[in-house]
Amino acid sequence: MDRFDYDLLVVGAGSAGVRAGRIAAGHGARVAVVEEDKVGGTCVIRGCVPKKLYVHSAHFAEAFEDAVGMGWTTESVRFDWPTLRDNVARDVDWLSGIYIRNLEKAGAELIASRATLEGHHRVRLSKDDRTVTARTILIATGGWPDVDRSIPGIEHAITSNEVFHLPELPRRMLIVGGGYVAAEFASVFNAFGVDVTLLHRGTEILRGFDGEIRKTVHAAMEKRGVTILTGDSLAAIEKSKKTRTAITRGDRRIDADVILVAIGRSPNTAGLGLEKAGVEADPRGAVLVDEFSRTNVDHIYAVGDVTNRLQLTPIAIREGQAFADTVFGGKPTSVDYADIPTALFSIPEAGTVGLTEEAAKALYPSLDIYRSTFKPLPNRVTGRDERMLVKLVVDAVTDRVLGCHMVGPNAAELAQMLAIPIKMGATKADFDAATALHPTLGEEVVTMAKPADRYRREAAE
Ligand code: NDP
């Protein structure tokens, strides 16, 4: 008999852990996946999926507005928050059930418990108060929203975990942060008719995105009604009967019914027993791993947000798959982190793949920047005063397209498709060789004849 209870024990049933568990079981491993919460992880339970459904709902606001110019009458249209919240919650439960069934179908055992590491091969399951052993342990506990506990009154704020369960739609909402979560929820609740203020400590929101994307999204969100305050941050929260008052370091007082803090996410490793198992983590608690997701301890691996490499679901899934193929499939596989498409589901949305202009300038001496801003066709009839931005960053020496950045309708879908030629190393000439499909938004990508800007490092220095 094997001296271990399992070949693989996965801690955490999110995107990374479920994929790893399923594939490892498919390779013949005896697998247990331990989860203390609902199965599905951040993406399914309190992230991408419910958020995207909210974004779909939010887009109805502009559809109703635009409908008038298109000949429709939309009187007495109103939004009901509990209907959306509860319908989405039902969908989340359904999806979580699919995750459970997929694990079962693959032959993995699902254990509902909190798990803590007790040693190199030992895991404590607190629900049944027992210890199990596994030849290999995979840490896939994901991330958790950051909260600055040093701020007086911070307990009166919520995070993205709670935003999906608000008992009622707030009238006024303050969102602290200027990243993905802040911009997306600011857009969503603004569309639902909430008076939204976004408070960001920096001078411009959306650090890491191409500079033009940042400015374009910022301006468009303001135009749609979100108040964006930059260069200021939260100092304290005071609570009266119904109102929360945010006091900022810049001496502002902002009244809100809900204060949502969205200042990033940290690896979920507190109380996990890393020290007991001798697993090294960085100062933020991220488990340190090599290119095959192996920690400093043989037979203990980590994948997904808990390693803080790139906090994106498709990356977590790829890391889970690569781990299972490496350790149980006899096929050492590492994840390629270059040219990953991402989208910001703000309204309007942004889609991006490859290098930003700023990143490309640091790496390449000569760039051609192609840019097109135009009014999407329906806007000419509906009167919506909003333009789409499409931008290509091209290496002027090799003609290779290094990056593509878009703001406007379907930017996310376009980014996904453009990830294919960009990953293949397509040149601007390859893009130009593709015939435009008219009338579409995407045709702009293949019809930009002349660079809008030329960057030459010598000339710039
Ligand atoms: P982000 O890292 O995107 O943004 C964090 C924001 O909070 C930044 O604007 C940052 O400012 C600010 N911030 C950080 N610390 C503080 C602080 N102590 N006080 C005030 N402001 C602070 O984090 P999110 O929480 O928005 O999202 C977490 C991750 O989840 C993202 O990185 C992303 O990978 C993922 N995600 C992806 C989505 C998608 O793909 N559509 C959607 C939602 C999340 P500064 O810029 O100055 O550092």
C-alpha cells in the first residue's frame, strides 16, 4: 500500500486548483481538492463571472439611452438591483456546481474543509479534525482584497467580496483605488444610476495600461458621470446612522452610502502553515516558485494568484494545467507570459495585447505608432458623443506589431482575436494584407495607412 493517502492534494478549488486537480486525476493520480468556501474561486464566485454579468446589465443603460435615437420608445424603464443580484447569484451557484461535477467526473475527491500545511507531505483538515498525507501538495489558495487596516473607520468600507451582496442599491458610492476593480465597478454602478466618486492616490488611473488608454478611459468615464478625484487618498471613515463620510488626506469630506475599497489583492496565505512546511514566501505572502511552479520544498508546488505572477484567470488555469502535465503527465511545461491579452470591463471597455507604447520605448529604438479615433457608426445616429480609440505599436525596424490597444465597443473581443497574430509575430504589412470587413469597428486595425507618431530613440534623446 502507498504510504500516502493521495498522490496529489490541492489546497483551493479556484480556477488554478480545479484545473490542476482535474488534469492530474486524468493522468491517473489519486487526487483530493480541499476547499473551505464555494467551489470555483474568485473568478466564478466573486470576480470575473458575476462582474461581467453586472457589466452586461450596465450596458442596458446606454442601450436604452441610444434606443431613442434609433426609433424606440423607452419610457418607464427602470433598474431593479435585487433582481440582478439574485439572478447573478443563482448563475454563480449553477457554475460552481459544474465545477464540482467536473472534478467528480475526473475522479478527484472534493473535501469541504479549511486546510493548513503541517509538514512536507501533511495537511490538517480542520472540519473533521484530521490530518491527511499526500506525495505532492499544490497550493492554489488565490488572493484576497487588500484593506489598509491602519485607516480609522475602515471597518465601515466593503471590498469586491461584499459588493455582490449589497442589500440595496446605494444612492452614493465612493470607490477607493484606480485599478481594474475600481474602474469596472465605478462604471457598473454609475450605469445603474448611482452617484459614483472614484478616489485615486496617483495622478492617473489604470497604471500599467498604455498611457492613451488610461487618459481615454478616464475622460470617457467622467463624461458618463463618474467623478474621478486623483492625487488624494483615504485617511479615515466616519459613520453616522446611514451615511459613511470619507475624510481624505487632502481634507475632502465625501459622503457615501457605500465605500468600496479596491486597492489591489494579496496572496491568500495567512494562516496556511507555510512556515510549518518550510515553504518560502515574499514579504507580501506570495509563494515563491520556479518556472514549473515548484516551491523551495520538493513536492510542494503553487499556482495561480497565490504566487502573484499575473493575477488573471486564464493564467491561473494555464499554470494549473502546466503543473499537472509536468508532475503527473511526464511533460515538463512552463507558462509563456508574453503577449497576454487583457480587458478592462469599464464602460467604455478597453482591450489590450502586447507592449504598451511606454514599455516598447524602453525596449526598442524605433517605433511607429498608428492611431485611429473615430465615432462608431451607431453613435452618429444616436447622438452619443464618444469616439473609439485603436492604436498599434509597431517596431519600425522589423515592422513587427508589438502591441494593440483599444477603447470602445467590443475592444475586449478584438483584443482576444488580435492576440493570435501578435503572438505569431505578425508585421504591420501582414495586418495591411488582410482585407477590411466593412462596416465593422475592427476594420480600423487593418486600414491605418500612416503612422500618427514616429519615435526614434536617437532623435528623442
Ligand atoms: P490593481 O492592482 O489593478 O489596482 C490597485 C489600485 O489601488 C491602483 O490604482 C493602486 O494605485 C491603488 N492602491 C494600491 N495600494 C493602495 C493604497 N494603500 N491606498 C490607496 N490606493 C492604493 O488592483 P485591483 O484590486 O483593481 O485588482 C486586482 C487584480 O485583479 C488586478 O491586478 C487584475 O490583475 C485582476 N483583475 C482583473 C480584471 C480583468 O481582467 N478585467 C478585473 C478585476 C481584477 P497605484 O497605481 O498608485 O499603485
